[in-house]
Amino acid sequence: MTSKEILINVTPSETRIAILENGALQEIYIERSSRLGLVGNIYNGKVSRVLPGMQAAFLEIGLDRTAFLHASDIVPPNKAIIDNDNPEEKIREVLPITKLLTEGQKVLTQVIKDPLGTKGARLTTEVSIPARFLVYMPHLNHIGVSQKIEDEQERDRLTNIVKEFAKASNGGGYIIRT
């Protein structure tokens, strides 16, 4: 039987979380209040302005300033951006921003660049959700395996497991991690 423990230490300047399995450290997370970043955060934003001349839009995501979303960072609705047959080649045409967004529209986004100075955060609709052993990307149609997994039989076994899961759960893209 394995024992798992989560240890949490909070101070005004940082929060530390350690995950132990059978007394051995498995993972550690450190978050410093002086270096809190937004990169990776996912927001359901609301389009406040669409600027056709810049091919961009500004979205309210609950921060002091509106965030910036360029047309090239928008996955067109109902389109996978990577094809299983050729995962190296992105299938993406950049549509005019006015065909992609309208003022007041709600958009699921992820921060790719923190706010800096007077500029708001930079966003994308190409959301990815990392976990310990998988990265889930709802807009992709591809399954990849970390190169650190060298055994071909293990790579094939893991790929088949994730393919079956993807088929049963409405698809999406996955990267299998070590």
C-alpha cells in the first residue's frame, strides 16, 4: 500500500507545496508573491473592442487592463489546427478578426504573455492544460509522446491507451509525458 502526503507551507512571501509518496519527494511547487505571473492562466473573457486595422481584439478577463488577442492567436471555430497525418504542418489560415469575434462575445482564452507596463496580457484561444503525465489540448487532433520515453513498445502502448480515451471523450490532442 502506498501512502501519499501533501505538505503545505505558507509565508507572506511564498507558498511551498510538496507531494510525498511513501516518504519520498515526488513533486514540489513554489509560488512567490513577488513573482506571480499570469502565463498559463485560463479565462473566459468578454470581447470589449475589435480593431480590424490591427487584426486584434481587446478582452476583459478580470484584470486592471484589457488583454490583447491577435487574429493569428485564434483557433477558428470547429477546426483542429493539427492533422494526425502530418503533425508538423499547422493547418491554419488567419481569418479577418471581424469574422472571428464580435463585441460582447465570450471567448475561452489562455494567457501567453504577462502584462508589462501599460500593456495588458497577451492571449491565445489555443488552450493547453498540462498535468503530470499528459498535456491536453482541446483544439488539436494529434497524440504525441515525449522523446524521453525511448522504448518503442511502451510508446505504442501509451499511444493506444490515449487514442482509445480520446475516441471515447470527444477527441482533443494529447502529449504523453514522462
